[in-house]
Amino acid sequence: MADNAIGLIGLGLVGSALFERFRTAGFQVCGYDIDTAAIEALREKGLRTCRSPREVAKRARRTLLSLPNSNIVDLVVEGPDGILESARPQDILIDTTTADPEMSTALASRLRAEDIYLLDATILGSSQQIRDGDVLVTAGGDTDILNDCGDIFSAFARKIFHLGPNGKGAEAKLILNLVLGLNRLVLAEGLVLGRKAGVDLSVLLDVLKEGSAYSRVMDVKGDKMIHGDFTPQARLAQHLKDVDLILDLGARTETPLPLSTLHAQLLRSGVASGFGEEDNSAILKVLQKMADILPP
């Protein structure tokens, strides 16, 4: 086992982008995904392939998880052929999944009983932003363990924020996704109104970027919306999962979230219309459909 070996479980949009950053940084990456095509695509780029999460944990003392949801995280860690079958004391798991905070905290507690550490270290940014090294990480967990993983985070993130104990990084990510998702929705609504009014959308986007309404969403998603390019960097259906977690957090803390409630309804409409596997900027298509606008 090389000192620079790291494990990576989940080789989708985010996981494959992380792999590229880790290889560039000089890590030996041992990876697994249930999708054999995803494994083969990265094997050609230098991935050391594994047959199971158990084998990943056997090869690496530090393993990142990039998975769709917390239920799958629990299965990968504790299920048959899972990480716990070969993990050793003092091993570290880094969960980049946009997770259910309560489930993440409970898993951390169970792992700690086995002398294994978990960081909930969620990523704020798309797969393309990961490739560019332009993402933030909100982390929850032990300070010393977080510091021990500084070389991993510096390979793909421009800044890491430690929010406190396990679960707090996951909670912060949900709040950040609330604001980010509503930024996308508001931009989409403005562009739909602009198109219906006959305003030049390219010029309108330039004005928005220069004015007090500016947000980075305009840089990342504005042109995609205008040109109808919904090649996924982060999928619409995945953001619906995130918004459902946001609403769960609101219910648990007795916090009304009227805008997120509406956002979830619009995202569900998008999934029902077949947009779920497209980029999350395809929320524009939901509003275009409501406004009787044909796609460009």
C-alpha cells in the first residue's frame, strides 16, 4: 500500500472529476463503482480498479465517498462486501455526498465505536468546477482528522470550512444549496420573462452580470440556459433530492421554507417531464413549458 494511495467510491460526474484532480496531484487512486463502464473509462486514465468497497478499503487508509444519498453510503460502508469488512483502526472515510445530516451523524458514531473516523465533507460546486479546482468544502468532524486530510482537499478545493462536529458540514451544505438553487431558479425566471418580452437575452445576461443582481450562477449557468445546453454537470433530479433534504431540515428545526417548497414542486414537474437526467439549469425548461415557450 503506497503512502499516496487514496480510495474513491462512486465514479459518476463528481467522482470522475475528483479522480482527475487526484491523479494530477500525484495520488494513486483505488476506485470502485457499480457501473462497470465508469470503472473502465477511468482505468484507461490510471485508476487502480477494485471489485468492491471492501477491496478499496483494503488498499487505502483514506477513502472518499461520492454517492447519490445517505442510504447508499450506509450500504457501501456497512453492507455485504462493504468498507467495514476490511477497514482498520484509524482509517478515515470522507463523505462528499450531499447527505442527510442525521444519518451522517449516526454513521459517524457507529464508526467511531470501531475506531474509524468519518468526515462529512460536502462539495459546493459542479463537476466542471471540481475539474477547475474552484469548489468549496463544508466539513464536519474531528479537527485533527480534517487537518490530516489537508493534502486531499487541497487537490480539488480552493477553500475548506470546518463547521464543527459531524453533521454540521452536511447541514451547512443544505443551506448553501438552498440559496444556490434558488439563484438558478430566479435567473431562469428572469430569462423566461426576458424572452417573452422580446429582450435580447445575451445583452440581458451581460447587464445582470454587471448589476447589483449579480451572482456566480450567471457565470456558470447563464450561457447554458440561453443556448439550451443542458449537458449535465450536476443533474436536476439530484438537486430535487437535495431540496427534499432541505425541507426535512426545515421541518426538524421548525423553520418555514416557502420558496424551497415551491422549488421542490417545480423540480418534481421537471423530473416528470423527463428533464431529471439533464443539468440542474434545466429548471429553465420547466418555466419555459409553463410559459408556452418552445426550446431553442
